[in-house]
Amino acid sequence: MFKLKNAALALALCGALGAQAADPIKVGIALDISGPFAAAGAEARDGFDLAIDKLGGKLGGQPAEFLKTDFAGNPEQATQLVTRYLQRDKITFFTGPIASNSALAVAPALFAAKVPFISSNPGPSQFAGKQCNPYFFGQYQNDTYDEAAGKLANEKGYKNMVIIAPNYPAGKDHLNGFKRLYKGGLKDEIYTKVGQIDYAAEIAQIRAAKPDAVFFFLPGAMGINFVKQFVGGGLKDVPLIAPGFSADQDVIQAVGEPMLGLYNTAHWTHDLPLPANAEFVSAFRKKYDGRYPTVYAAMAYDAILAMDAAVRDAGGKTDSPEALVKALSTPTFKSVRGEFTYARNHYPVQDYYLRVVEKDADGKLTNKLVGKVLEKHQDAYVAECAM
């Protein structure tokens, strides 16, 4: 009888341990599939889903649960969502928001809980400098796309420009980045409302300024409406330069022919000649009706692969935030952008490329790789980071 009781106890204990081992790794994903960043948010969602499918719903070979919730681009709703993820769902990783104001809003709670925040887009200057934190990992720093664009504007010989962006943290970062490397003069610096769709007043300002060219950071629907109205307002002969977010596939599809010839800068492009990138682009086009992925989709895909590699490289120690941070700090996954390293502020040191909107072999408008603008480029704030 004693042996039978012991055997039953052992079986019960094994069952309990097995159930504990089977608990999935929980990932909180804040989606922007409605609100001012809906177009970009839908792209990110598709990138997440593709990576999750590739990994069979696992991270580091362990079962995982991906909690995806739309918060409509509202920082207050994002904060409420993260509180729920932390208190009720006990997440191990967090990713998702498109906008920097949302990232800045949710980060303090994540950092306090020691939950790694792998950004799938925003790269606010605050987290690159004095507010850097070991639990934040960026995919690029906001200013860097525009530093590359500023260098391009110099090479094009533009002496007098107008620059324009929405009035929120990322908008200010992007224009500051452009001004950092651009050596010419500014006719005007214009800030618009987030989510604005009517640019008649701004276009009138630009027309009156008579610039050599215009640099604009207006992602998603904002960029779509701006370019349509810019060309429709008789300014099609004024060259436009943009960071990749304002001239990506979502904008190209919506605007059409007026996008032809528009130069833009990014840390990734779908025709980068890398095996991991070719695999990603092919799988994305197969899954999503032949359309090219955007930068947003590429970064979301990389964010999930980074988590997968971190769990594996940490030896499955998902209960150790320190082990996960250490693994994330030295990425081993095959990124779609190619090799990169993290600076001490956990922002990448990586290459930035020039793209131009042209037609592919099938006559479809898309970005084509022109060349490299900045090599192994590091953000301007890292010296302020005490990590």
C-alpha cells in the first residue's frame, strides 16, 4: 500500500511539473490596426503573423502565446493595455506600438517589471540617451533615417529646403535628424497635427517659400494625403525626399504614379540581396497576395525572431529577465537587414540605404535599392547613455 501511495504521489508530482513546463511564454503585442497609424499597424501585424507562422507558434522551441490587442494608436489605451498584460497575463516579452508617444507612455511600467520591450518600430531619442534602459531594444533610432536623407540632400545639391513632420516626439526626432547632417538652408520648418489629412495650408506655405526640395516625414495616411495634394497643388516639379516610412509600399499603393522617382532612405529594403531577406520577402508575398512588404512588416518579423533567438540563447530561462536581456544584447538570428550589432544603449549600429520608387519587371510600383548612404551608422545620443 505504501509503495502504491508513493507511486501515485510521484505520478501526480510529475504531472504537475509537466503542466508547469508546458505553460506558454506570453508575448504582449500592442497593435495599431485602427486610428492614425492604422496602415502601418496592419503591415506590422502581417509581419508578426508571418514570423509566428514560421516558428510554429513557438519561441526557442517552447510553446508561446501571442496576445494581440488593438489600442487604436492612443497612448492612454496603450498604458491600460500594458497594465493588463503585466498584471493579468504575466507577459515575458512586449512589442508592438507604431508611434513613439505610445512607446514612451508604456515603457516605464515594462521597465519596472523587467519585461524586455523589443520595439517593432519606434526609436525615440529619449531611450537612446539619458533615459536608456537595459530592457529596451530598438530597431533603429528615429533620427537616423533622416540623417541619411540629410546627407542625400547635400549630395543632390539642395541649398534651400522646407521640412515638414507631425507635431509629436517622432516628428521632432525625424526633423532634428535631417538637420543634423543637412548643410543647406531651411526656408521653413512646419509641424502638422498627428493624423492630419488636409494639407492645403501647408502646401500654400511651401509654394510661397519656393524651395529647391521638400523633406517630409508623414507616415501612413498622412503621407498618402500629403503627396496627392502636393502633386495636385501644382508642385510636382519640386523634388520630394523622405525617410522610408513616408514612401513605403503602403503609401506607394495608395498614391500611385505621383510617387515615381521619389528618393527615400531606410535601414532595409525588400531587394537587399541576402538569403534571409529573400526568404522573408518570398514568404510574405506568397501569404499576402503578392504585395511587397514594408519596413514595418520587416521590423515586426525581426522582433519575433529576436525573441525566438533570445529564448534559445538564454537556455530557455524565461523566468530570468537578466538572461533574456543578455541574450537579446548579442543577437544571433538571421535578420532581414543583414548583420548588425547593438551599441550600449541597445540601438543598432547598422547600414542605411537609398531607395527610389520605380516600376518592377511586372510594372508594379515599388522601391528599388540604389545604394548605401551610411555604413555601420550609430545614433547621435549614445554618448548620453550611462548603461
